[in-house]
Amino acid sequence: MSSLQYRKERMSQMAQTWGAEHVNELLIRKKIPKNLYDALKRSIGMYIAKALHFDYSEREDVFMHRLDAHRNDRTNVTPNGGVVPKKEYALEYNFYIRSWCDVVKHFIENDPSYLKKFRLTPNIRIKYAEELEDNVGRGLDTAWPHSDAWVEGPWGMN
């Protein structure tokens, strides 16, 4: 069986096992409760705000304005927009990781044993409407659509 066929069959099994909906042969989705979504969104916002040195606001328009105003604060952001965890805001990062894990727990609650490995280091990337100058033309310019599913070899998924 080819790697592609294996992945398609595994996605079908995961959809059935976890009560998820097929988007296509290689993509499934499952709605998460609003409280988990809100906690994840809030934790990501607080993490970004702390890393970029501005006050967090739950109002999305205010948050986005503050984020854009701090786009040149690159102390804790890589050229491709990755927010780098640091000890100065470890608490916010840990809140984000906890809310991320809560979402995953909900997704797999019907049969947690079906998930054998779980990468506990999800990345947050900030992408602005106007690309950051030091990312333009880089060999690993993340402005181009791509996937990091290869990280775990042929069995990895995003």
C-alpha cells in the first residue's frame, strides 16, 4: 500500500473513530465547543501581546490595531513571523499550550488511544497584510503556501 493510500484510509478511520466530518480524502474537521474556541483565541492573543509588548484586548479590532502598530517589534518574532516562547512570558505560553491541548482532547475524546503521538509544540506565526521586509526573498520565505506535515515523516499531519 502506498503512503498516500495509507494516509487516506487512516483519515477515514480517524473521522469515523472521532466523529469528525470529511472535508476531502486527506482533511477532516470537528466543531469544538465555543468555550474551548474562546479560550484558545484568548490565550493566543495574550501570548502574542506579551511577546510584542502591548496590552491585550479581547476586542478584535483593538487587538489587530495594536498588533499592526507593533509590527516592527521583532525582539521575539522570527523573520517568518514565528512567535518565539521566552521565559519572560512563559505563563502566557503555557496558557496557550493548555488551551491547545484541551482542543485536541475534545477532538479525540471518542477514542484517545487512536492518537499515538502528539507534537506539543504548535507554532504561532504572525502574518501581516504587507510582508515583513526581512522575510521577502528568503530561501524559506513563509509567504508562499506550504505545509509542515513532512516534519514527522510520511505519517505526520497538521
